[in-house]
Amino acid sequence: MSNGLCVLLESKQLKLMYDVRGDFQVLKTMQINLSTVADVQVLFHKANTPSSNFLSGYARVLEHPAVAPLKERKKIQSIKGK
């Protein structure tokens, strides 16, 4: 992995990631320690479905009107579907 990316991932600068569990596991095996990461999936869950025991997948989150205006959500969904 390039040194610049490693420096960024281990920096104290806040990083927003979605469903970071798998990424965290892989990076850990590469001796890279993620630092100062906020998992957007968990933040969305806490803000919108706190009574649920299950996290929402990316496609479900994109359906939520608070994520982005409808036009932008449709654009993101079309890109994600490719």
C-alpha cells in the first residue's frame, strides 16, 4: 500500500467510512491501524432506527429522504448498480 494512503488512514484526521468492519479487518492484517474513523452506517442507524438491532445496508440507506435529494439519490443508485 502506498505510504501516503497509510499515513492518511492512520492520521488523527476524521475519516467517514461506510460499513468499515470488513475494511478494518483487512487493514489490520496489513499492519495498518485505522484511526479516528466514524462509521456512517452506525451513525445513520443511531439517528434513524435506534430501536432496531440491525444495521441498514447501503441500498436501504440510499432510499431514505434525509440522505440526499431524490435526484441525487437516483444518480447514486444508478452508479452503485453498475
